[in-house]
Amino acid sequence: CRSSASKPTATAIGVVSTQAKTLVESGSEPPHVLSALPEGKLLVSGAFAGALGRRTYVIEGDGATLLAPTEVTTSFDGEYAAYLERPNDFNAQPTALVIRKIDGNEPFRLSWSSGTIHGAGWAPSDDRYSFQIGQTAYVRQVDAGSQLAFEIPEGTHAIKWLAGGSELLVVAMSAPAGQDRRAYLMDASTGALNEIVLPQEGIVGPGAEYDTFSPDGRYVGFPSISRDSTTGCFSVCNLWIMEIAIGRTCLVAKDAPSHQYPQGVGWSPDSRTATYYAKYEPGRFYEEHAVDVRTCTDTAVEPTPLPATPTKLPMPGLAVGFNANAMSSPSGRYLLVSTSQTAVRPLPMGMTPPPEKPFAGTPSPGAAQMYVVDTQTGKVTTLVDEQREFVPTAWLP
């Protein structure tokens, strides 16, 4: 059963041991780059620094510079980064919205003294950035310095960009447990709103369902959920796909039990095929389905078998960690491999730690490492010399 209770307010961590404090504050220094990055630029978030979060650095060539005092989001072309500037306290309201070029120049800073700022972030195809203060949604053309402002219905929030950047999804957030939410498509140029009318019990949000709009913005997948009148828990779920403009719907999964219900769908790049998972059995994978949205034809998909002779690349650093991931460079030739192991880190937001144990995990000086793997030659290069928790966030052109 999913609880509909609100999350507790996050609390700043006050008591820090000497060893933990040293490890945390080490994140304030940029990484020492041992070898030149072979192409592009790399955004890296450093270790936690107090309650503020991770600092973001730009690695280019054989050097690293501080970009922002916290984690950032980047524009479509990788030229700009945006972040909220706030005091070093989880409970504090942000004091400014900052947009900065990757080279460090700052074309936009919005300061405010009250209210909350949120929004949908970067457009998917250019340097427009959207944000919301109160019931006003703003769309800013960062390069040109121009800005549009649109009033949106009370209690709604701009959630994400859709349809290649021509529309924004706006959702009412006031209804309990996500039921009876109102959803709108807002034209990003005119501010015109069109309500998305879902079938009864249909839900858009609060989780993965926000991501179930097709790439072209023409379709949306969503569940309709029944609840047990006694416990309030989800009992069964139907999964729908709807063509938004005309309201045509396909029922693609009916009466799925609560422990297997599909929350949403994925999409092919051309928006013609939607996929979802259903019929979970313990010890087995979910069954994958593909739906032709033009005909509502639903087909079970066999898992793609591994090639008979897969290409193998060295994944370094696994001996000093338990987790690794790889991120491709712009050309696809290089992989940035990061590894990690148990490190000193604050408890998740919303949890209040006891004074005598302010950190979760075991203090460890060997928190992480980053390597560059050449997929053509197999050569592995150590990128930085510190064993710190650096988290790659984007490899830019």
C-alpha cells in the first residue's frame, strides 16, 4: 500500500564527527585531473558539502573549475546550466535562480524574498528555460534575454516540456493521493491552455506517469486505479493510452492486481509504439508488451537475446567498489566509468538523524574513482587522482 501522507520536513544536520567533517569538506576542492579528457567537457558533482549538497565542476582537457555551488541542470545544447542558490540549510528557501554559461558567465539571476520557485526546466530543443513563481509561469529565451509570462490556474504547477518544446504540461497538485487531478497542455508561445480530459479514475502523476507522454505530445499513457474502501490501498489498475486531441482511448491492461499494476508506458522515438510491463511472477521478469497506438494492437514482446559473441570492454575499479556505471562521450568512442563504495553521506532528506550518529554508512576514504575507456583500443585512463565521491552528470560537446 502506498501512503498518501506528506513527507516530513527535512532537517539540517548539526553534529558532525571530525573524520566525517574532513571528508565532507573535501568536496569543496575541485578534482585534480590526471589526464586530459579526450573530447568535450564533463560536468561532475563533487562530494556532499554540508547541507547544501554537491558542488558542480567542469572538467575540460586536464583541468577542472567550479561551475556552481550545487548540482545543476543543463540546456539542450550544453551551453547553459541552471540551479537554485540557497543558504546552507535544507529548510531555507532558495534566494535566487541562476542561469550560467558553462564557461562561467552569468546571463541571468533572479532574486526573490518570498514564495516558492519551481517549474519544468530546460526546453528539449533550444535554450529556453521555464520556471514558475506563484501562479505565473515564465518561459525565458536565455540567449536573447527575452521572457514570456503566463498566468496558470490556481493550484497548478508546470511539470515538464512536451512535443519537442512547443507545449508544457501543467498539473493541479491539490487533490489527495493523486486522484482527480486536472491536467493541461500549455502553449509555450501563447500561454493558451487545453485541459486533458481523462476517463473516470484516470491519473496523471504523481510519479512515472508524468513521463508517459509520447515524444510528439500526441498521446498519453495513464493508469486508472481502484482503491480498497477499507484500507485505501490500490487494489486493481487499468492502463490506458489516449490520443489527446480527439480523446480516443485504448485500454491496454485491464484489472491488473495491485502488486503488478503498470504505472505508465514508454515510447518509441516516432511515437507510434508504446511499451509497458505486466504479469509479474516472483522469480521471473515482468512480461513486456508493445502497443501500436494507431490500431490499439497489443503484442507480448520476447526479450532480446544477447549476441553470441558480445564485445567486452574492461570495467576498471570494481575491486575498490560495488557499483559502476558508464556514460558515453559525444562521439560514442569513449566511456566515462565511475565507481563508488560505501562513503560518508547525510541521511536522505526528510529523515532526522540522532545527534550521536549524523551520517549513514561507514566513513571510508576510498569513496569513488573515474576512468575513461577507449572503446576502440580498450585503453583505460584514470581521470582523477582523488578517491572521492565524484558523480558525472553530463558529457557535453
